[in-house]
Amino acid sequence: MSDIIAADQLRLFIERIERLEEEKKGIADDVKDVYAEAKSNGYDTKTMRAIVRLRRMEKHARDEAEALLDTYKAALGLA
């Protein structure tokens, strides 16, 4: 009996994961559409993606990454 219950529970987990993966794909497609719309309005999507990445970071991590980038740029004569 416990094998049947375990199999049913496993099937439910798998179905939930499949539904969530499908939702994730739909959201990814929506994000892609927004970037395409922004690009058609003249925005640089590479820069927009960089800004989105920066906004996800905590302030201290962002400050640290920017300081390191500045250090590397200075070392290569790009500053």
C-alpha cells in the first residue's frame, strides 16, 4: 500500500514541477517580448540586461563589483 501512495505522491510532485516549468517558459517568453519591444523603441537591450542584473544585487555586492571593475579598468588603462 505504501508503494502506491509513494508513487501517487511522486507523480503529483512531477506534475507540479512540469506545470511550473511551463509557467516559467511562458514568463521567459514574456520577458523576451518586453526586451524586443524596448529594442524596437531604440533602447539598448544589452545595457538594460546589465541594469536588471545590477538591480538584483544587494547594494554591498554591487558596490564591490563596481569597485573591482574600476580596479581592473585602471590596471588596463581604460579608466
